Amino acid sequence: MSLGADFQVINFIQTRDRPAAVAFYRDVLGLTFVMDDPFASILDQDGTGLRITQIEGFSPSPHPALGWQVSDIQASIRALTAHGVTMKIYEGFGQDEMGIWHALGGTAKIAWFEDPDGNLLSLTQV
């Protein structure tokens, strides 16, 4: 099966509080607000859409929901922490003081943080 040449990826994230989630993804992460409809709020990052859907009683997964590849993970972490974001530190994982885990073999640096609903998000520098 082929989707054709004109498809675009769109991501979905669930929330208990749509206005708070929109504010986080727009004001902290820098996605562009596009529109609200009765079912979701839609944001965009360079052509990749994000639909934020409010679900009563939503409970986040402990596994990453979204991630971003960045060119300078330390600068990205500093920008996030300046907006009040706390990086997740997993005991025994060997992360550095900024919360960065250096993948075995040194091929990637990864750090994790949560959105207001506890959705796990990640940054990766390769």
C-alpha cells in the first residue's frame, strides 16, 4: 500500500485539559496554533500536524508519546527549563546533571520530560 506523494504525517496527543495542553505545545514548545474544532485543537510544526484531543479520565502511558530530534540537546533543555519544564531523571539510568542519557556506543543523547498531562516527551540529538 502506498499513501501517494501528497500525504503528511499528523500526530495525536490526548489531554484532560485542552486549553492547558494547547498553551504548553504553543507557548513552551513553539508549535503554531492552527485552529480548534469540536473534537480537537490543531497545531503545526513545519508541516507536521498535532491534534490535541480532550478525553475525560485520560491517563498517560509511561512510554514516550512524541519526540523531537534537535541539533543541540543542551540548548533545547535550557530553553525548556527556562519555561519551567523539569527533565525526568530515572534512577539508575546514568543520566547526567541535565537529564541527558548517553546511548550505548555514543550514537545519541536523549532526554525526557512531560507535558501538563504527564505525556512523556523526548529530545534526541544524534
